[in-house]
Amino acid sequence: MRRLVAALLAGALIGAGAGAAAAAGIGVDDARFLLARTGFAPTEAEVARLAPLARGEAVDALLAAVRTAAASVAPAWVDEPFERPPGAQSSEDARRAYQQREIRRGLELRSWWMREMLETPSPLTERMTLFWHNHFVSAQQKVRSAQLMYRQNLLLRQHALGNFGELLHAAAKDPAMLVYLDAATSRRAAPNENFAREVMELFTLGEGRYAERDIREAARAFTGWSVDPETGRYRWRPLAHDDGVKTVLGRTGAFDGDAVLDILLAEPATARFIVTKLWREFVAPDTSHPADAAEIERIAALFRGARYDLRTALRAILTSPRFYAPEHRGALVKSPVDLVVGLVRQLGVRYTDPLPFAMFAAGLGQNLFAPPNVRGWPGGEAWINSSTLLARRQLAERLLRADDPRGLMAGVPAAMTEAMLRPDAAPADAGGANRMRPEARAPFARAALEVHLDVDAFVTASGGPAGASLARILLAVPPVTPPPAGSTPRQQLRALLHDPAYQVK
Amino acid sequence: MPRTAPHALRRRLLLGMAGGPTLLLAPRAGLAQPRPGRLLVLVELKGANDGLNTVVPYADAHYYALRPRIAIRPEDVLALSPTTGLHPALAPLLPVWRAGELAIVEGVGYPQPNLSHFRSIEIWDTASSAQEVLQEGWLTRAFVARPVPDGYLADGVAVGGTDLGPLAGAPRGVALADPEQFLRQARLIDGERGTPARNAALRHILQVEANIAGAAARLNAHHVFRTAFPAGPFGAQVRTAAQVAANPAGVAAIRLSLGGFDTHQNQPGIHANLLRQLGEGLAALKGALEEIGRWDDALIMTYAEFGRRPRENQSMGTDHGTAAPHFVMGGRVRGGLAGAPPRLDRLDTGGNLSHAVDFRALYATVLERWWQVPSAPVLGGRFAPLDLLRG
């Protein structure tokens, strides 16, 4: 599978870069940097393909490979008829049965997206889909329907590098969003302000660029948007809509929700807000450097001029000289998904079901389809505290031990593995299984037995046992503590994965 | 959000404090001052708890007029006075109330309230005004003003939650979910890396490594409690807090976090369940602290970004509001009602309550009356402490 992926990527790159490869390319280090920043930790094959291209060509190649649909096979239930989550009037049994089914579906959904991230020929597509998941946040805990969360993911990836205005209108009416921010139950008699507030604060303008009155008025405009309980699709309810005159950000009219979104899109603050967020995602967490601030201002104007075309904005960011500024190397903390997907891709970890990787990311603080609140994962340094840093080390340690026929279950007592594999298993007596949902234990254990890492093969493939080159492949900046001279490649690998520099990119 | 203000303000604040910012960098040994092992346990009600259905003004007709569908009926209230009662799910707190060790401070908020979860919790976590943006948590500034003794296992421990909250930026702030697991995993940590870090991200990671090594060297997780801890994630947090408190090596503050209070929809069942977890958890914490003889050394206080709108919304829920009541309990607490009951006849133009007590007055109470630390430099101004503690 990995070979196939590489071949697909090669095709895309050759097409975009033909004829220019002879010009001065970005080189191996910058190619690795660009790939790590726009995707996940890259394989050496990916690096080799990008290195001969000039900066603009390399970015064009990445953009040309962007996709609008997922390649991985979706879980079978996504096409089943929609079932409305049971309410308070349903029986206890019905609610429990529904909840258990949703937990199982939630695991399959995470596994599906994790596979897409691991195997896609366009990691950038996944990074942008994840970016929008963390922007137009919805979470399964409240939406209570894996189907709606799946459909939202398709929507986000369809527009991932399309047009922000279209994405905003579509995401606002997305059923998962309508449920998550309560717009679906907002009525003219008492509008619910939740969506109206977050669309201004978090999706478009940014905090402090509107008044409480704008929120109250906008909430009236959004009434009438709802979800059809039979299909789980968007439905317009004219009787719930307040069709009176509203005043939002100084404009007055009998606005509906779409009209309010257009008012928000007409504000220059929106382009600046989105570009700043993209800058923090791809370039550096601190945007206060004057050279960076000027670039953000320039690109925001460009973005607005291009009517919110996201490729225009991203291309400008990734070709900015500031993107490659030395002080930005290693300035971004890897998110849990970044870390996990990067480890698996770069080290060439083999697996059948990627569920354990989704669960590791969740354990490190990034549970896909379940951001902690509407602001999403705070990210940056907040990813790393004493408990998550320890868990990151533990993960690297576990993967290194997967160089064993029992895969990730190496070192786990056989009796405990057996107990986890039985669907009716009683809680195991020790270790991580205690903190795992009972529904997750058997699928996790089955998948974990099939996760394998061949350390020697990785070391050989990355150019032999030279410590310096291993550090260069694995780390964005030199190690804080270089592996001692004379250590074996395996020891070097372990030391580098445990180095603080491995946590940044 | 103003981006230039924070750094200037922060500088001013730090420079205004005795000792200045050098305390952060100075070796600790000479500066650590003896202090009774007084512990603060903060409990965040994440998402903004509905104060009116927690501490219920059950004699106020306005309350029932504003909440025809979700009000707590007078016959269900646990009466504390002829006008004020608790939500029935908080029954586990009644023994603490009867013992005179539970104070309820009503009407806690701040001027010009911000109704964004994120901005408002930032205001609470950093003890700023609505107009200023500060970086460090208020406990962090307290620990700069009065360093936590060297022998402590950490300045503060955040149990649960995804952030350090009021401990953000603390020199020795540690996040810890399960003490036994923490100790097992800490063996992978090298706390003695010499190289100075090249950027902020790496500096942060090295600091976290050092904190882990420091805490792991002093943490003992083997105390066996007779107290039964409630099932569920909040019960697990309380158990961890009790384990940390049982250590001979102290910690100045523990932060717990119970999430899910953002009840815009179908509030009654969800809210009752949350308050039950809160009440049972706090009662277990009291039991555990008494068992290890630390109840008199402990001050437990709830906080949240704001309260909720007095008028219920159309979805059987409540929207973001302003002032709310908070609980303060401990062996030295002077129990009873403090602050001022909600004036539902005098809502502001947004339909919200005015605050009666600035939240920084609660912090001033902790700083001055609990820890004997001057509060004005930490809080950026003078806030009169409340009379919530016995001698």
C-alpha cells in the first residue's frame, strides 16, 4: 500500500514539476520541512521527490495533489437510514442500545479517518480537513450521531482547499453543526444565541469585533434553520424563522441566516482572522514579529481579493520567505495526530486496522470527532503538559517494542490480552485497558497484535547507521541531547524519539 | 483581542511586585519561606454552571416567571433559609452545611462581563479585568510573590481538564491524571538536560521535563483510603487529589475540573447529573481530607467563567449569563450565605444579573486570609477579602 501511495504522489509531482527540476531545487532539508509542515513526518521517498523542485513548484505540486473525497472505504453503516438519537421520552433500554451502537460506530469512524491520514497520497488534504474540523467544531458527544459526524467530515474535505465563503455557508447549515451549536432548536419566540455568538467569535471575525447586540440580532436571523428528524438533513422551517428587521454590524434589513453570513464575509476582519489562523497552523505560533505581521496583512488582502479562494491564501503562505525563516524551524509543537501519524508513516509501521493509532491520539489529548469544546483543541504548547509528555514517551517506547511477533501487545501478559479479546471480558486487572471503554478493548487488542515495526529495515532504508543522518531525518532541529557516540542504530533511534526535539516540527 | 497590551501589562505587574521578575529565575533555596501546609483546591465548573438552579431563590416569584419549565420547584429545594435552597442533587453537601463549614457566596462576577467562554475563563484564570489580557494564571503570580517551599513536590497540580488554568506558566505546575501511572512513566524522563533550548516550544518541553522529574522524586501514591470515591471521571479526579494531598511533600494548590455545564439545551436532567457528581465528589474529598487530618488545612472553592441567563431559552436550557454563586468549604471556613442574593427584578438590558461580589475578592480572601500573601500586587488592585474564614 505504501508503495502505491508513493507512486501516486510521484505522478502528481512529475506532472507539476516537469522541465524545472534542473533549476535550483529546495533541497532535502527544506523538502522535509515543507512536507512535515503541510502533512505529517514524511518518508525519505517523499522527500526525494520534492527536493529538486523550486519553492513555488513544490507548493504547486502539493496543491495539485489535493483531493475532495476520501479514498478509504467508509464503514458500512454510513448509508443506512438515519436514526434520530433517542430523547428523554425513549425507554432506558432503547437509549442504552443506541449509545452502545454509537460508541462502536465512533470507533469505526476514527479508524476510517486515521486510515485516510496514514495512506492518503495527499497529507495536505488531511491536514486541512483536520484544520476545519478544529475550526467549524462539532463533537460526537453532543451530536450523538456518527453518521452526521461522517457527513460533516465529507463536507469539510470537499471544501478543504476550496472557497472559504462557500465552506462557511455549507458548514453553518451542516446538520452536525446545527445540533452542536443548538441552531436546530432555536425558535423565533426565544432564539438560542449559541451559534450566532460562535460564528462571529470563532468562525469569522474573532473576539471583540462585534457587540452583544449583534449576537442577539443575528440569532433572530438564524432561526428557521433546522434538521429533518427523518433524514438527518438540513431543513428550512419558515414558521420558526423571525422574518422581522434586524441590525447586524451596522446593517439593517429583514436578514435571514445566509444574509448574516454574507455580512460577516464582507468584513475585512474575517480574511485577517482566517489567514492568521492558517499562519499559526503552518508557520509559527507567535505572529507578533513585524515581518510575519506584514505578511499576514498582505496575504489577507490577497485572500479577500481572491474572494476567499483558499488555495490562493495557502500558496501565498507556503511560498512566503517567512515560511522558511530559521527562527520558525522547530517552533511548532506536533499535535497528537501529527505525532502518531508521523511516527507510523515515517518509521514504516505496518498494521491492518489503524484503530490503535486513533486511540493513542485520543489518549494524548486529540480524540478525533470529539474536540473538547467549540473552540477546538487549543494546540501549541498546551499539547504538552507533564501527563501528555509522559504519554508521548510511552507511545514511542511501545512502538519500538512492536518489533515483535505480538506487535503492540509485546510485553502485555498473555492472560490480559486474552481477557481483552473476549467481547464479554471483565475489566482487566492492570494497565491501560482499565481506562479503555469496554467496547474498545477487543477491537484494540485485535488490531494491536497486527501492528509491527521493523527497526532494522527502517534504519537501513534511511541510509545506514550514521547517527547524524538519522537525527536529520527525524528531527526538525538538532537534538537537545545527542545520542552518545558509539551507540547502536537502535539506541540512537530510541534516544532521538525520546529527545524533546522530536516533539516539534 | 489587543495584542500589544498583554506584554506591557504583564511587565508592569511583575515589576510592581516585591522582588520583581528575578524571583522566577533566582535559586529557590534562599527564598523559600516557612508556611503552614495550607492547601487550596479549586474546582472548575467548566462550561458555566447555572447558578439560579444550583442555589435556588425559591421564594422569588420572578424566578418562576422567568423559568416556567426548568425552575426547581419549592417542594424539591433543599432549604438553607426561608428564601434560598440547594438543588436536590446537592444533598451530599448538606452535612457540610450543617457543620458550618460550607459558605455560599452569591452573585460572584465582574464589571463589564464578557460572555465568551474562552475570554471569560481567561479573565478568571488570570484575575484580569475585562479590559486587560494577562498571560500567567493568578496562582502563578501568587507563587512568584511567595515561592512555594522547595521541598514541595510541585507548586500546583492540575488534575483533569486540558489546561493548567490558574496555574498557567507556574514555575512548577504539573498536570497529573493518575499518580501511579505518572510514577511508572516518569522513569522515561531525563530531568537533567543541560542544553539551553532554542525556542519557546522547546523551552516549554524542557521545563515540563524538569517538573516531572521533581514531582516524581517526591510523589508517593500509596496511601490507602477508607473513604469511598464516587465512580466516574470526577470521582477519579477527587481520588487523585486525595492521593496528592496525602503526600508528606506538599503542594500549594490542586485544580479539579468538572465539565459539561454549558446547558443550552435540555438542561434539567444534564444539570442534575452534574450537580450530583459535584456534591458526591466534594463530600468524598472532605471525607478523605478528614481521614488524613488535613481538612483544617484545606480550602475548597468552586469557580466558572460566568453564570447563566435568568430567563430560560426555548430549548429547555439557558444561555450565557453573568454572576453566579460559588461554594467555599473547609475545616476553617465560616459557613453560611455571603454575597447578595440575585436581584431578578433588576436585570440589565441583556437580561442578566448584576454582580454583587467581584471574583477577585474571593481570590483576595485566599491570598490574604488563607496564605497571608499581600493580594494587591497579584490581583492588580485592591479587592477587600471576604469574611469567610475562622481565625
